Amino acid sequence: MPSTFRLRFGLLAGLLALLSTAAQAQTAPAALPDTLRKAEVLQHPNAPAQQTPGTLTLRPVAGGRARILVPATFRPLDKDAISLKYPIQGGPQEAYSDNALAVNLAFRQGPNPMTQAQLSADIADKMVKAFSARQPGFQDLGHGLKTINGRQVVYLEFMSDVPLSDKPNDKVYNLMFITDAGGQVLVCTFNCVERLQKQWQPAAQQIMNSLQVP
């Protein structure tokens, strides 16, 4: 598998400590019929990246605690494929990708408690400071607090270097957004390689703005 990029959820795990201190293991969702499995990823390391978003479909995520638009062609990763893509502690419990793992949408819920009242622009400011200090090539494209479908959502849009890449100019476009669901923090992250940013950035923002938490 080529060392495209791996979003640093380890840094995110440390960032979430700003919100709470407790930490517990979470159970990964059951595999779906169209699941992208580790063996398939390893068998096709040069699968072509999905160039355009295509149709977006509203899909339940986070154990049904939220719904969000997901590209219809994206496939859920099984537990082993998630570990391959995000080989660090504190990675996502749920992820959807194209076959090349070049465009990704990932989710992690809990164990940090969170309420609407706790979400603030100050969290976004802390995220910027943390990523500026520890994320190579970090470039802030915008951050803050916004209301999406009646809920407060903290967001951070940024560029970063590709971890483990042998090409120093490789970059990743990222859009991270955080809210609460079921009394716990819900972290959603979209990312893609920079060469696909122009095609995917509007879709990433559309995905974020589709977030629904009953």
C-alpha cells in the first residue's frame, strides 16, 4: 500500500483531552455488505482515486446517532482496513473511502462527554494552536463555530503535509468538524490529497452542512 497519507488522529486524541479527561475503548460498527476490507486494499495498492464526488447519499453514522451525506460510491472500511489506514491509538471507529483511500470521511465518537452548551469558538482556537504546534505543514483555511441544522458545530479547515511521504511537497486538504451526539463528542473528518482539493472541497463543505443529529 503506498504511503499516501494518514490523518493524525493521535494528535486529535490529545486535542480531545482539552474537552475531557476520561477515555475508554469504543466498539467498531459491524461490517456492511459493501465493506472495503484490508485484503482488498493490499491486493490493489494502485487503485485509481475517485476524481469527483458524484452523487451524495444521506447515511446514518455513529451507531445511528447522526446522519450525514456520504458519496454513494464510497465504501465503509472494516476494522482491519481502518487500522491500516490510521495505524495509531485513538483512530476513528468508522470510515468511508474511495477504493484508493485517497478521499476519506471518518468518524469517532466519545468517550469524552460533550453538550451543546460546551461547544464554542474557543475550542476551534485551541485546535488551531494545537495543530500549528504539532502538525507539519499546517495552514489554517478557516475555523470557528457555526449552526448546522439547529446544532452548534465547531469546525477547522486546513492543509497539512502528508505523513510518511517521500515527497516533501505533498499536501492534504482536511475539514474537521465536532459536535455532540448522545451526550458524547462526535468528531467528523474529511480529507483528500491536494491534487483533488479543487474537485472535493465544495463537496466536503456540503457534507459538513448536511450533518443531522436527532
